Amino acid sequence: MFLTRPTQTQPVLPSTPVQETAHKDAAMEWWFFQGWFKGESAELRHFMVAFFQQGEHSSSAEQLTGHTLLLSHLNPKTSDHCYRSQISPAVSDLLYHYREEIKVADFDNAMIDDLMDEIRTYGPPRPIVENATPVKSAANRLYVQWADTVIRQVGEQFFLHYESPDEQLPCRFVLSPRSSRIFHELDAGLDQTMAYASIPRMTLEGTVAGSPVLGEAWFDHQWGTYAWFAAEGRGRQVLGWDWFGINLDDGSDLLLLIHRDMQNQRILKQNAIYIPAEGPSRELSSFRADSFYSWKSPVTLSEYPLGWQIELPEIDASLAITPLADDQELALFGVMRSTWEGACNVRGTKQGRKVSGRARLELHGYGYIFDFRTYLDRWVARIDRHIEAFLPPEMDTKSLSSYVDSQCRYDLGAQTQMLNRPVWDMMARGGKRWRPVFGFLLLNALGKSHLPFERLLSVFAELSHLGSLIIDDIEDQSPLRRGEASIHLRYGTDLAINAGNTLYFLPLLLLENHPHLSIAQRERVYQVMIRQYVRTHFGQGMDIYWSKFVSGDNLQPWIDGSLSAKVLDMYADKTAALVIGMAKLACIIAEAEEKVQKACVNFARSFGVAFQIMDDVLNFSNSGKWTKVIGEDLSAGKLTYVFVKAMEKTEGSARETLQRLACDEGYRRDFHHIETGLRIIQESGALEECRREAHSMVQAQWHELSRHLVPSEPKLMLRLLCSKLTDLTFVA
């Protein structure tokens, strides 16, 4: 897209050095260095150092000044990217100070509340570190010192000292300008500007651990309001940007900026500054930037457009920008979560001649989560790919031989009809796939990467769950599952039973020779999976028992005998068993201590039970998103927790109606009686009480589990997952 935006660009020669000192009245200010260095004893590294200062200086508020430091090194030979993301304590205070303003943007307010509580209670999520060392600075010149990091300017030279994030080696650099300082004011598309000074080319000299190095660098200094981050006013847009700093081998440089509304990715403004090898810099009236490939972070699931084709007709240039490594993501504090900040190559043509060079690409705002459903949906595609690789939609020889290990001649078409087709029929109907996500996040929160175990956890959680759904629908005579006819009604009861049972056993095959599990771990995982299957069936047995043998003679004694507590125990077996299994698998893989295992299992149990309670509540929901028959549990005479609670809270004719609905199948066949029962339950207060109980049991066990988990992005996402899945407005 071609967009036009005039700006003022003023060249300042290096012989007239300008002090890049701090601006006291600026709400946001940062100094940014990026480039490369190498030496005889130091391998090539691409580096970035960014120091941010933000504050709240209004007379009506507490005076707060927070600092953030980002350091990164990339080894282009190995693609290893190491970084440090560091904040001062005041940054947390500022986030809390602005919490209400953040809420009027497009974020989920409940999600923001959980984020704020997590940070205020447990501190910033790792790998972000909090450093309480006071920041030293000078009033009339650029001088900043924060622990081992120093940024200062003397005349036209900049001195940069820091400890490398990869090998913790002291880096001592002197940066000398080779190009003019340019000053310009760039806005975010809503007439809000930030002052922006750049020196695109600098010579780097210095040492790394005492060994001499040489290189090149780029310097930026920006200050002003929060205009680049958010539009002013209520319901304001949350903004982000794509920034390109390009040094070409013909001596010219380019600064390109695309500002976006990050909720819909819509471009608001584009700016381009061209700095020729000789002569003054100038604004280009238009350019086109198209991304030709993207990368999804396995940590945050943020998706970044990394490969770019840039067309600049005014200088007759066509440039392709590609990163030196895909994973150059950095963790950021607060709702931003992450940014992509990385070294790139550039190749193309300019005025008919081939050009190349180096570039820096900054992609800010892609880590925002506006709707937790979107975050959860990002996992679905990954999980489905793992399941498809294990059990494809059409049976093939390779898959079949890995299952049965037999020389028998199987009919692939017949096996597809019997297993693959009904399974992928169910998969195609949707589902949140939250059970494997629970396992991934808990495993990561325990300090172990989920990536080598993604397929195991995905297949175990989802196929076992699908098998239980198919069998449950037969036992409960359910007409619908995920908005369509239940599998036994569409394909036949015999086929459904066979497919459902097969799905219990198939995941066990992934344990054979798993490359990342020891023999002892494989045996423990196998034991856990078998025991969870057994628990699930015992829980289902109790559910069937109560439905099958409920009568006027039995119901009241059952209720008097703490039936509600027994129903919760049944839920712990039937619904929570698979969640508990995922928690136990995560603990086995992470080799967690016994006390940590206990906390994980207790939380999984509470969460699984709470989820089933909310599922019961939803059975009385009129939401258009609900994909079962409203009141189906009541029509089937199921003694759910909601029903038992309603029985406990009613008396007289209302209680008699509910009792008869539970005990008399013929009575339940009359739709008017079902409607009456629904109204009684809805008016009894049982639904509200069940919601509160579900929420309370999850929160109580979460705070116990939190004692054993260090603050981290996966921990925060695990909390949000469990909070959302016990929120009626989210799951309805």
C-alpha cells in the first residue's frame, strides 16, 4: 500500500555534535544502538542495546520514573539469539498506575486483571528480570549508568559499556558518527508526534573481554508522549509498528516506518527517510512493503512478518529483506508481552544496479492478546498438525504398520471408514483443544520446554478425550456433539464403540522408544495413562449408576448422604482424570519434586472439577454458541452438581417437580415439564452458586500452586487459560 505523509527532516553535520540528553518532560524516551562487531579473538556478533525511560509526572499523581533495558546478541553462524530484558521496580508501578487506561483500549478487562494481579503478587514473568539498582544520570549531557550498563556521549562520540547477554563478557565500545545526524518528527497516524533523531552510520571500535573488535552501528534517540503506542481518548486504538533501518553497500541509508492499528493490522501511516551517500536526507512520498513469509514464536505464539519486499519508486529501488535467524524475539514487560528485534540481510537493485547490505527489523505490537480465544486458537493448528501426523484423515500404509506391527493385509479404505473418518469428523467440528495446552503451559512453567513432547501431549490429551466423548454420547443417548449429530447416530453404534475404544489405546504407542524420555520415565508415563483411563471409567460408572438407579426411594437418602460432595468426587474421576494425567505427565517430564507434583495434581483436580461444573451450568444456557441441546442433562435425568444444588435449595412443589424429573422417565418426555424444571433451576440460585464455587476452587488452588512456580510467561498464560475456561462469558 502506498501512503503519503510529509515530515520535516533536518540534517546536522557531525562537526556540530548535539547532546542527546534526556528530556525531563517526556513521558517516554529511549536511546537505541544496533550494529555488529568482530575481532581476531571475538566471533561476529550482531548486537542491540536499547534503554527506555518512562514516567508519570502530572501534579495529581505520584512521581514515577521507570527504566527498561534490552540487550541482544545474535551469532549468525549458529543462529543463537541471547538477550536480556530488564526493568526497574517503578515499571511495575507505572503499569498498575495506568491499568484503567489500558482497560479502555481493546483488551479483555478480565485478562488485564489477572495480569495485574500476577505481576503485583509474584513479580515480572521470566525471562524479564527486575533490577532495583538506582539509575545514575546527568542533567545536561547524555550519561546513563544502570548497574554494569553505561551510555554516555562526549562531543560527537558515544561510549557504550555493557555485559554481553550470551557469554557475560564485558563489552566496551566507542561509536563515532560517519553520517549526519538527522532530526524528524514522525507521527502514529493520529496527529501525535514523537521527536526522532538518528545517526544511521557509525564506526565501532572497542573491546570484548579485553580483546579488540571493530564494527559498525546505528543510533536512534526518540522522545515524547505514548503516541506511538496508543491513540488518545476512550476506546483508543492500540498501536504498533514495523521499523526498518537499512545500510546499503553504495553508502546510502533508509529509515522506513509503518504504523498499525494492532487489533486489525490496518496501516495508519507510512514514512520513509532516504539518506544518500552524499547530500542531505529527504522524505520519500511513498513506498510499498509486502511481507512474503512469517514466523510464529513457539514461546508466545506471536506471529511476525519476517521476510519483506520493499519497493521505493522515487529512488528506483527494489529490496528484499530477510532475517539472519527467525527466532530473534524478545520478552517485554506488561501487555505487550514480546517484540521481534533482529538483524537482517538486504539484497536487491537500485537504479538498475545490484545492491546489498545489512538491515535491522523491529516488529512491535505483535505480542498483544486482544481476545484470549485468539491465543487459544493459535494452539489449535499446532495440535491438529501433530494429531494428523499420527492419525491422518485417510489411513495409509505407514501409519497402519506403526499401529499394528503386523504382516496381515489390511484394507486401508475399510480402516479409514472405521476410524479415521469419524475421528476427523469430530475434529473438524471445532473444540478448544485446551487439555494439551494445559499440559504445554504447565510443563513450561515447571522449567522444561514442551517442544520435544508436543506430539505426545497433543495425541494423548485429544484422542483420549475424543474417545470418551464418542462413548459418553452412546451411553447418554446424546443426539448432538459440537453442533452436529453424535458419532453413533451418524455412523452407527457398533462403529462408534470400536472407534472410541481404539482411541484409548492408540496414544500409548507414542511411548515406545520416545527419544526424549528415559525408560523409567516411559514406564511412569504409561502407568499414569492407564490409571487415568481406569479412573475415568470408574467415574463414568458412578454417573451411570445414579442415572440408572435413581428413584423416589433412593434420591432423598442420596441427597441426605452428601450426594453433592460425591458428585464432585465423580467429576474428579470422570472429567478431571485426564487433566490430572496431563499434570502428572508434565511433572514426570520435568522431574519435579514431590511437593511440586502434589501442588500440580491438586490444582489439576480442582480445575477439572470446576470445568465440569461450568459445563453443567452451560447446559442451562441460552447462548447461541452452545452446541448441545439446552437442558439435555435434565432431559436425560442426570444428577449433575447443578441439579443436586437446585434440589438442596428448593422446597415444596418446586422440589417435587425436580424430584419427579429425575426419577420418572415418562414425566421427562413432556417438554412442558422440562421447561418448568429449567425455570425452577434457573430461579433457584443454584447456577450462580455453582459459578462462584467453580471460580473459588480454582483460585484457591492456583495460589497454592504459584508458590512452587517462578513467574514466567507460561505461568501467566496457564492462569489465564484456567481463569477463562471457568468464565461463563468465555466458554458459552
